[in-house]
Amino acid sequence: GAAVFNRVVISGPRSQHAAVGLGPVGVLPGSQRRGVGTRLLEVGLELLKDLGHTRIVVIGDEKYYGKLGFRPATKYRITCEQAKTPSDVLISELAPQSFGGVEGMAQYPPAFMA
């Protein structure tokens, strides 16, 4: 399996903030539903935290990512152009209050859309 992390910028009305974008995540069909994806994400998030990253954004299903600590970004007024609905944008804080004062559009790199 693989989990990809990208640089993301959250552009708000008065400021820009660095974040990490999660995705895509993939696991071979024969290895799915065995915890491989969850373990990849747990290790990846821990490594990001060790490297000093504090904010993570993902476009995905809250039922899946919620078990890893992600929650809706709508509370912080964070959106993402690539998301089908605002509720698809989720965030996770790797440091307390790292999304405090952060709002705006999460912008993934162009390669994310390829």
C-alpha cells in the first residue's frame, strides 16, 4: 500500500498557512480490510508530527478518517476546490490549536489533480 502526503497552502482573506494534504491512499485489493491503510496513515501522521508539521487536510469520508482523529473542516471555514461537498474536507491537528485562526481555501498542488 501507499499513502501520499502533499504540501498544501490554506489561503484566507488575510493570510496563508502551510499544511500537509493527505491523499491518495491505496492498498492492493487482496490486502484491503486488514488494517494496512490505517497502519500506513498512523505511521505517516506520526512521522509528519516528528518532522514538525502541525496541520493535515484530507478530502475524504469522515467515517474512515474520523477513526484517525480527522474532523470536519467546516468549523474552521476551510474549504477545498477539489471536494464534492464541504463536508468532504477534513482536518487533523498534530499540535494543539494548530488550526486556530486558520480559514480559507486549501490548495493542493496541480499534480494532485492529474
